[in-house]
Amino acid sequence: MPNYSSSSMEVLNKYIAITSHVQAWPEESHFEVKTEPFLLSSPAPGDVIIKNLYVSVDPYQLNRMKSFSSSQGTSNFATGIEIGQPIAAYGVGRVVASSYPGLDKDDLVSGLITWGEYCVVKNGNMITKLDPSGFPLSRYVGILGLSGLTAYAGFFEICKPKKGDKVFVSAASGSVGNLAGQYAKLFGCYVVGCAGSQAKVDLLKEKLGFDDAFNYKDEPDLGSALKKYFPEGIDIYFDNVGSEMLEAAVANMNLFGRVAVCGVIAEYTDAGKRAAPNMLDVVYKRIRMQGFLAGDHYDLYAEFLSKTSDYLREGSIVPLEEISKGVESIPAAFIGLFRGSNVGKAMVQIFDD
């Protein structure tokens, strides 16, 4: 039966909006905290009112903040953001009131909510009832959420690994890269990652079990660096960066190499850094390059969730989370992604569990 709040309680809902479209680097001035009256009861037919508990911050959101149309760089998965309007984001919340069949008051849900304290989801769209199974709710924003599914699908479905493959992961301490590398190690591959500080390099080798890692900022020639770390060539490149990193990886790939193009964060803030890999290498080495989105691979979700949950219980995979607190901290957490300050999955806790 639909579950409605017993009283027409109204609150002031705080949420983050953009003040202008972002053309290059995001700054604090691009964001504002807005408040508006919000009714916590009597949802319209099919609607669900949600109290947001954890929300994700992700680099791809920057592309949604730019002033171009969906046909010029985004997709239906990442439509443009209107100035002054609430910003949709993946997260975990608790149902306050519902008129959508199958979701009742106090149910936990994961899916598309907002960078705010409360939101209304129309017709239960893009949210799923959540059974935390003993894990902290934050896990369902990171390793058991879209970041985990992205790494899992990208590595296993796009890269089609074989045991012993030599795997390179860029932005390897980030929310997806660290998991792609860990999946590769668990599968039986040789794995090298790159990151932007010695502390991150140490983490990759000492905590996450990468075979090796390097600070790309210390390497004047990325092609030579990769030749040093992969003297026998690269079989799989899990790309989170694009730009000259992709060019160097392609130059060092073996015959029938595979590239999973997950993200191009180096290109999000600077259109002049568009990658230009040697296409003769792509042709004559028969390299397969494929872009992908987690949303294309929801058919793998049950398999991914089961296997990754087992890895977590066994302690064979390490979750990395960086959690800020409060709606007001969302802009700083988001901007930090482009300054390289985050390790693992960046998210914001809006309310206590």
C-alpha cells in the first residue's frame, strides 16, 4: 500500500545549484546554497519523497555544467544542468513518504537523487530499494555503487582480460581506477597504476597491492615511463585521463591491446588537451578502444554486487572513501576532484544514517 506521512510537515530544503555555466575549471563562485520550502508529506501519485543521506561527487558532472547541448558532448545519461536548479546525482537516501508501489516510509534507496537535503523522485524513476546487508551505507555510493560497477564492467566486459595480462590504470587512486586495479590483481594480472603524488603511489603499492606505480608528474616523458614499467608492452589500458596519457599508452600497447575509455578528466577543463593517439598503432596493432557508461551494464549488477560483496567480507578488496559532511561542503568536494586532492570515492554525507 502507498505510504503517506501522517502530517503535512514543511521544512526549508537546502540544495546546491550552479550560478553560471562552467567553461573550464570549477570555482566556488560557480555554486551557491539555495533554500526553498519543501513539503515532507502527501506526494503526488507515483512520487517518492526522499531524505538524502549520502551523495556522490563525480568528475563527469562538470560536463553537465557546461553551456553546450547534449549533442555536443553529453548524453541522455548526463544531460545539462540548469542554472539555479537542483543538481541530480547518484546517492543513498531514506523514503520519507511514498505513493509509488513497492516503496514505503523508512525504506532505504539508492539511485539518482540530488545535491541537497531532500528531493522528490517522479514515478520511482532511477531509484532502487536497498538492503545494506550489513555494510555501511557509504559503500553503496562507492565500491558497491556506480563506481564499483563502472570498474567491474569496464575491466571484465570491455577489456576481456586474460590471466597474466599486463594492465595499466591511470588516475589509479581515484574512485574507479583503484577498483579497476584491484579487480585486475584479483583476476591474476600484472598491474601498474599512475597517480599525482608520492603518497598516492605508496598507497597503490602498499595498501592496494598494485605491482608497481609511479607519479606521472615526475615523468617528463610518459611514453618512456611506460616503456620502463612495461618492457614487454601493455595488454590493457583502463583510461580515466585521456590526453597525452592515452597517447603514451597506445604507443606502448601490444598487438590486440584493449583500451577501456572510462573518463578523460584531463580534457574536461582544457579542450586543448584532446588526445591524438597514433592511429597507425591502433590499426596495425589491432587495438580495440571502447568508451562505456555504467548505465550500459546494469545487466551485470547482480553478478558485480555478489562478487564484490564477497571480496569485501573476505578482506581481499579495499574500499577507499573520502567523506565530507553537510550540503555546504559539496562544492569544495567537487572542486577537489580537479585539484587531485581526493583519494578513492569522494562523497558527502548529508544526514546521519
